[in-house]
Amino acid sequence: MAAKVIANELFPDSTITLALFRNVENVKEIRQCVMNGTFEAAILKTSMIVDPFQVIVAANKAVHQNKVGKMMTKNVHSEILFNLSPSKNISDSFRKFGAGDTDQSVFIAVIDDKTGQTLQAIQNTVKGQQVDVDEVKQLSDLNNIKKIYKLTDAELSWSPLDALVTRIAAKDIMTI
């Protein structure tokens, strides 16, 4: 299954590559590769993602923050994790939105992988099945998302994606 590459509308020279892996046996190894700099990527907890668009919004915001020198974290990929979270606490954001060692699925976001080498290295490392990124909807934990984002029942029943995207966009001006 091919990854999805999206052009960044705000910065046309920038791209966002998304990939989803299920039945992953080595999340701990993948996380280590990100932490030690072998891969430059965001390794996300699939249960906290309702739609790939949620990650695209967080990634666009991370690229913008990087370009204007306003990042809160060390790199653009960790900024994606931070942007997904309603919290302004970086370690809390990583814990809740970064893939855990025992997770069996991971959602990958890579900024500016023009040659495809980063994704290829990840694909070669992951012991699991790459599937269409839209399958992430099946892996969402709406109860946990509701709790962490403090969503109302009305927001959940109407459009959780709209509620989450609004919170990501407005994070800098409000705290949940």
C-alpha cells in the first residue's frame, strides 16, 4: 500500500508524507530510531487520530511554526505531536500522542521526504503491514479522544474531526 504524499498549501516547497502500519511487532525499535535520529519522523498513536486530515493540520502548523521560528519543541516532527495535543505540556503531549512501545499500529508523518528515503527506511524497519492511511479511522478510540480533548457529546455526534481541527488551530490562543 502506498503512502500518501500531500503538498503543503502554505509552503508549496514542503510536503507531508503519511503512512499507516498495522500489526506492528517492533514499535519500541521504531521509537528508538526516531529518538536517536536514525529517522526524522513523527510516530503517532493511532488511537488518538480520527482522520488523516487531523495530522495534516498539525503538520501544516508545525511547518509554519518552523518557518517563522516559533516552535515549542526541538524539531518539526516533535512539533506535530505537540500540535495534536490540547495540552501545552510537551512531555504530556508526547506520552498521549506518540506511539507507545506496546502499540500494535503506528501512524507516521514525515516532513519534506523529497527522495522518499526516510519512508523507505521506515518501511524496511517496520515489522508489520502497511495499509491505507484512511484505515486509521477504524483504530480511533473516541472515548479517550473525548476525555483528552474534553469534547461534548454534541461535538462527538456531529463531527469529531471538526472539533479536533478547531482545537489544533486555536491551541495557541486557548487552553482546554
